[in-house]
Amino acid sequence: MSAIQRFLDTPPQYLKYPFSFSLSPFDHIKEIKMASKFIGCAQVYLNKFVALQKPIIYNTKVAVEVAKQVYTKEGMAFPTGAQFTQAQQSLQNALKVSTLKNLTFSDVAKGGVVLAEIYTFFLIGEIVGRRNLIGYNVKSEEDAHNAH
């Protein structure tokens, strides 16, 4: 038997023992422990997911039922194609230059009040979002270095 034939007939060592190159079974204990820890963690997360699944499904079904009741009691309906076309035409007419020239001072004042309300709600949202009345709490470089 030639050396090339022996090489081709013998599988490489890494195919026999995929976890390491060692032939000793005791060298695989670390890999077995790591695999068992991984399986344990996976079981914990799967159990938490299964525990959360029932309340999520229940609350979703309740929300759908409430939405159905509101939809029927308020007499809501999806807009028709004609209503979409009408809204598009009214928006196009409002943006024409001739319409803007015919605006009175009271119309402009009403629009300004509406814009002020929208801007106020935006500012309130910003304050709530950053949890601070003035500015963001940005740490300086000195604070960041002292934190470590």
C-alpha cells in the first residue's frame, strides 16, 4: 500500500473528534459542561417565553374585542375611494396660490394657534422623553473617566 493510498484511506483527526484534536475522552469534559450550561440557559428562557405567551395572547384577544366594540358603537367605517379622492382634491385646492391669496387675517391667526398647539405638544413630548425640563443629561469626559 502506498503512502498516498494510506493518506486517502485514513480520515483526518478533526473529522473523528470534532471538538478537539485530542484523543482522550477526558479532554471533552469542558465542552460537555459548556453544552449542558447552554441547554440549561435555553430551558430557562424557553420556560419564561412559554409563561409570557398565555398573558400576551389573552391581552391581545381582549384588545381586539374592545376595538371591535368601539368600532361598532362609534359607527366607524373605513374611508371609501371617493372619500380619498375628495380629501386629495381639497388638499390640492388649499395649496393653490389663489386660495392662499384670499386668506383673511383671522384664518391666518387660527392657523397660527393650531401650529402653536402642535409645537407645544411636541415640546411636552420632548420633556417627557428626556425626563428633564431643560436639556439632556450629557456626561462630560471627566465624569465618564471618573465612573470607571
